[in-house]
Amino acid sequence: MEVRQMATAFLIHKEHVLMMKKANSKIFNFEFWGGIGGHLEHEELNFPMKASYREIEEETGYKENEIENFTLKYILIEESHGELRQQYVYFGETAHRSFIPSVEGELYWIHKSELLNLNISKAIRFTIQHYLENPDLTNICVGVVTADEAEVSLIQWSTVKPTSSF
């Protein structure tokens, strides 16, 4: 089984989140929305934050020093089309709303209350919903996307907490 590792970022300015609308991709053949991100390069496999900053700069023009409180909040795991997909999801804040146009898709600032109305992947929908319901979350959450007997997608969340030394 192949492993696909990705990094996704959600940049926040006050009550809005920077989202990208794409006409289609290798995964979807229809219009959908997502965060800023992409695949980890070989030299980034142990450094998903580095990959996330690279993707942000490539897709928005934001530099690392323009993003505050940039934190890994979620790790998503899902099997899809014969691949095991592992996605590192970061959230950060920006002081301004200016970005450069992206060749990857169209960028829009979307109010937090409208995020779940967008056509987004199941994994990202579960993540955004969890984030909105747990705004003060400080630990990393791992989400495993699965399906029930009726093939309805669901997610199982676990919180990663530091263990004590022994």
C-alpha cells in the first residue's frame, strides 16, 4: 500500500479563514474547497511544518514571519483508493488579508460560520467541525476516518497527550 503524506494549513484573520476553491484535482473531478497545502517533498517527510510553510508561501505569498501561533492541531489518517493518507493540519493567524493569486485555485476569505457549507472533503469537514466545536484545544488530535456498516463516513478522534517519563 502506498502512503501519501500531506500538509494543510488554515490561516485565520479575525473571524475568517483563508480557503482555496479548486475546479478539480487528481482526487476529485469536481469543484471543491480546501485549506492551503499539498504533498510533502522527500526532504520534508520528517518536517511537515516546513512543508506547510513552503506550500503557504507558494500558494498565497504569505511568509513564515507573517503567520502567528502556527500550530499542528490535527493528524488525519484515512485509507482511500489503495493509499494510506496521512495529513498534518495546521492553524495559524495572520494580521492582514492580502495574498497573491494562486495557480492552484482561487483564494477566498470565508467566515467561520460558512465553512461547513462549502463542498469540502469528508476528512476536512470532520476536522473543521471539531476545530469549531473545540476552539481552545491545545493538544494534537489524531482522527481516523472510517465508515460504519452502511458505508457512512465517520471519524474517531484521539487526543495526543504527553506521557510522563519513567
